[in-house]
Amino acid sequence: MMQFNNLEVAFSDKSNSDLNRAHLLFKTISSPVLSKLLTSVVKICLWLKLPITPIIKATVFKHFCGGTTIKNSQKVMDKLWESHIGTILDYSAEGKKSEEDFNHVMEETIRTILKSKKEESIPFSVFKFTGLCSFSLLEKMSSDSVLTKKEEVEKGLFLSRIELEKLHTRKITNDGLEVGLSFESGVKLHDGDILDAGSVLILVKQTPEKIIRVRFKNDDFSSNLSVLVGHVIGNRHRPISINDDHSISFPIHDDSELELFHKLFQDTDEHLILDIEETIFVPNETMNVHEH
């Protein structure tokens, strides 16, 4: 049976100085007046550019943080893991304003995710949205306000679904970096993949495309009707995605194809609802074909 009241065991990996520092720190934090006063003093010292960083690192930072980079946090991670205590890599940088800062936070966040994928001692990843974009942008998004064209742009490599499947391609990222890609047969990119270009990490984003979504009226998912729908779409050499709501999606080239497919489905059209949508289309692996 696990015992939680044995403090000697619970804090066996801590020295007396560690415990005394923690006790003083939490006693200070528990006092609202003292906590507010010290926060103001720190802000003034930072504004005056006084050398207080070593004091912060030796007290608050040392207790709550493992390091300033993934590399110099490794020692703390290894020590915790000796007691089977996991670590969460949280790059706590927020309140920035420049695109350069946001991109730096994004790239460091991606590194923490890649690190956690390889390390048993890091069970999952976290990040702060406030470190990836401005407070004002998040406020506009939360209130569903209209974004400017500049606010809609995200750093990354934007590729169509067809381009994602190519073995060789050359594209330019939205911030002007030219990227040449070459893969072995059987390898293809996916939306959300990360490309490591050495000095920079590039986020792959699939561009939305027009699709027709076929829904079944009155939830009529009979096998005969489903086979007929699949047969018509297959004859047009279109990849298919079967969605969680049992609807069927497939890509189109332009809006005029909606009328075409209504005619192709004329024998079953009364049982179907066809709509055009613009979305990121991902075909089911066994239903991907070479399109005409």
C-alpha cells in the first residue's frame, strides 16, 4: 500500500538546503502583501537593468524550472527519472510581440514535442498559445472577429494534397525560404509534419480544396446504396474519404461538377444530399487513386 505521510521517503532526494529554500519560498508566496511587494521590486530592478538574474535563478527559477534550454534541463530530467518522476517540457516564453520571437517560440515548442516523442520520461507535451502569437490576435480569434490578411498568415510550407504525395518538389515558404524536397518511393508528407532544415524547422500545412460531401437522407446507410455511391465515384477515378458521420467525401475540380454528380446519382439522388465544401481532404488509404 502506498504511503503519502512518510515525508522522509517523499523528500529523500532533496538536501536540507533544498528543503529550507522551498520552505522559505512558499512561506513568502503565501503572504499576499510580501508577494506583491517583492514582485514590484523585481520589476523595478529589471527596468533599471540591475543584476538580479542570478538571484532569481537561485530561488524561484531553481524551484519551478529545470533549465533555460532542453539541453541544460536534461540533468534535472535524469535526476527526476531516477525516482520514476516524469518531466513536462514547457517553454515558458509569452507576451512577445515580434514575428521573430513567435517563430523562435514555435521552433522551440516543436523541439520539445520531438524530444518527448523519443523520451519515456516525458509522457506528454504542453505549450502556451500566448507564446505563439500576440494577445490581441488571440482576443480577436476568441471573439470571432474578422482577421486581417496578415493575421491569417502562418509561417510554414503550404502544399496541396497532390504536392504532398509527390516524391520530388520545390516550393517557397510563406516567408520566402525556397525548399527542395526529395523522398524515397512510398514516403509522402502529411498536414502537420515537421521538416528539419538544419537551422530552421518548417511546419507543413496542407491547403484546403473543394470537395463534394455525400450525406444519406434519413440515415439510410444500406449496403446497396453505399455500393452504388462508391461505384459512381470510383468510375470518375476520385479518392474517397468515409467520415465519422458516415458521409462520403471526394475532391472536385470546380463547382460545376456538383450538377454532374447529381446526374450520375440520378437513380439514387432522392436518397442523397450533395454539398460543396472547402476543407483539408485526407482520403482513406485503401481508397486513394490516381485522379483524372
